Amino acid sequence: MPGCGDDAPGRRRRDFLKNTLAGAGGILAFPAIVPASALGAGATVPSDRITVACIGVGRMGGGHVRNFLRHDDVRVVAVCDVQESARQRSKDVVDRAYGDKSCATYNDFRELLERKDIDALMLATGERWTPYIGSEAARRGIHLYYEKPLSLTVEEAKAVRATVQRHRVVFQFGTQQRSSLYFRTACELVRNGRIGQLKKVVIGCSGPTQNAGRPEEPRDPPAGFDWDLWLGPAPWTPYSDARVSVLWLAIYDYGLGCIGGVWGVHDIDIAQWVNNSDHTTPVSVEGTGTLYGDDIRDTICTWDIEYTYANGVKIHLLNRAAAMQRYPREWGGAGGTNGVILIGAEGHIWVSREGIKTHPESLVRTVIGPNEQRVIRSDNHSRNFLNAIRTGAPVISPIEAAAHDEMICQMGDIAVRLQRKLRWDPVKEEFIGDAQANRRLSRPRRGLWNL
């Protein structure tokens, strides 16, 4: 990657932080010279804080900046965004929280990554950029809180996974539903056989790009907007206000739209988790769908996709309205929110961010015993990430899960676009006997960007 090099001094600092804080059962192995009571804001001494930088601090990333500010043992030291207004807005939030002006700002992520004092990175740039920035950060030993989706292609997902594993950094994927009591309860009920053998996972989801788009009117980018860097590895196109509005989420050059990073990956992730399949993927996929066609959006906007695992479990991925209509009994009048139905031989569960309903109803009051299957207990996704940095404990949304989530979303998109059933090899991670489908596992990238 242009402008990027080795980071041995930074890696040594991060290894020292992890090893020292993890020593003696997580207790500080050296005396705190500055008493916590003298620090004013917070009870964690400066030498004990995890330094965090944030890249991509607009619509989604700005909220994550605020989230990390809530942790006493964290210091947000820098923010980076190609839009001056976004990075200044986040800097102001950070500076107000700490009562000073010390938060640094960067337009180009490569300049930020040259710093030697960054322990962890919050990355929320969109999938045209995340695999490149995330991989370079991992090579420098920086731990990653990585907003979904993982990448733009299967090839990139595999590359990020390999880099994270090679450099052994902590990686937390932004599938925050795993840190929800509702989804954790549903997962443990299924894994412990409370609905009998799992047969099917039905996903009813949509996203914010369903409304009609507005005409694209190319013009010069506004002052303080680095348009070339915003595009990055994506094909060059003139700037327009429409393209950088929420509509970008439904432009195929930048992602898969609703069945991918807008929402689908969240619920695909839950299907994987419930089926205890983080280590693998389905073995076939088929589906139908329609694409946007009346404006700059060109991702899939309606879909009916079915995946099959080697163990016979199926995922049925539908638009929310279609799921409610096709599975009225299982949806159970739960309302118009995105949701997941877990169907077993002896019962079913509907779960969403808003709640959980079970059939039979008594299931929701079931107590999971100490000797039954339990998942990692996390009530705060970023806290789980920070604890993993400190102790070496596993994260709830690891890189292996993230890579397979991305592959499943890509499989569905490719099956709809090719309009045929596809068989998948979960070991080789490619389609079986279909060269045309396999060509879609990667894309050409603009300029010098490579992994």
C-alpha cells in the first residue's frame, strides 16, 4: 500500500500494554505513580489507558467515537475523515469530553497510521476502504474495532482474515446484535435444543435506501471534501451530492446494499451464530431478486434467497414484508421491525433488537444450566473488545465469523445476479464448477491500491 511501512516501535508499545495489563490476572504489574484520585476525569491512570484512533467519523463512525468516550480506560487521541466537517465535528466532541484541544485530526489515514502511539483503531469508512485500511493497521500491530461489512469482495475478506491472523491483533466485528440479551437468549435456547433440531433461519430485513432516489447532478466537491480519497479504490466518477448521501449505500461500486452492509450482514451473522457455524459457510445458494433501476442505485432491492448448510439447516433471506407474509405464524404479529425467525422441530423463536417471542411461550423463561452450552457473555460490544485487548480473552465477533458473514452475503448477491443455483466449497471458499461465478469473487481496483 502506498506510503505505509513497518511499525516495530508501535507494536512493542502495544505488546507491552497487553502483557503488562494481563499480568497477575489482569492486575497492574507496576506501581501507579499518579494516584487515580488526582486525575479528575475518570479513575484510570494515563499509563493504563488504551489509545484509540477513529477513521471514518461521519454517519456511523461519529456514534462510535461517542461510544469509546464512555470508557474510562480509553483515550481517543485522533480522528480521520476525508470530509473536514465530519472530522472537525468529531474532534469537538472528543475535546469537550476531555476538556482540552488535544485530539488530532487527519484527512489521510496513512498519516494517522504513521503514529507510534495508537493501540486500537475504530474503522467505519465503508467497505470499499475497510479492507485496505484494516489490513495496514493490522500489519502495524493495531487492534481493530471494525464496522461491518468486512470488505467489498470475497477475495478481500480472505485477505483481511489472513492479515489479522498473521499479526495476531484483536479484531472485533461490528455485529453488535451478539452483545444483545435478546439474541444471546435466542442463541442459547437453540444451541441447547429447546426448539428441537434447528431446521431453518428466516431473515426479514430491509434498509434505509428503499425510498426513491433523487437525480444525480455532478458538480465540484465542496471545500474540505477530498473526493478522490473518498472514492479510493472504487472507480472514478464525478462528485454529486446524491452520491455521497445515504444513496451511496445502494451503489454497487461501494457495496451490496441491503443484503450486505446496510442490514443483511447483521442477521446473517445471527444465523451463523445460532447454527454454531462461525467456522464454515453454507454449501449452496439460490435466489431471485430485483435491482434498483431508476437512479444511481444499482444494488439488489428485493430478494428471496435460500442457503443450505451441510447439516441440512437452511437460511431463508427475504425482504421484511415478504417474511411477514410468508411466515405469518412464526412472525406472530411482532410488528414491522427487522427480525429473525429460528424454526426447530419442536418450536420457534422470533427475535429482533426490540424483543423476543417464543413458541411455546414458556421457552422464554427457560434457565440455561451451568453445564449447558453458553456463548460469550457481552452486554457492550466495545467493552468486550477492550477487555480482549487487556486480557487476551476471545471477542464475541471474531475475524473468522466476519469473513464467513461476508462470504455468505456475497454468495447471495452473486446467485441473484446470475439467476441460478450455485454450489459452494466451504474449504476452498469458492464456487464449485462455475468459472463465471468465481470471477465475481474479486473486482478490479482503481490506482495502486492493493492488499
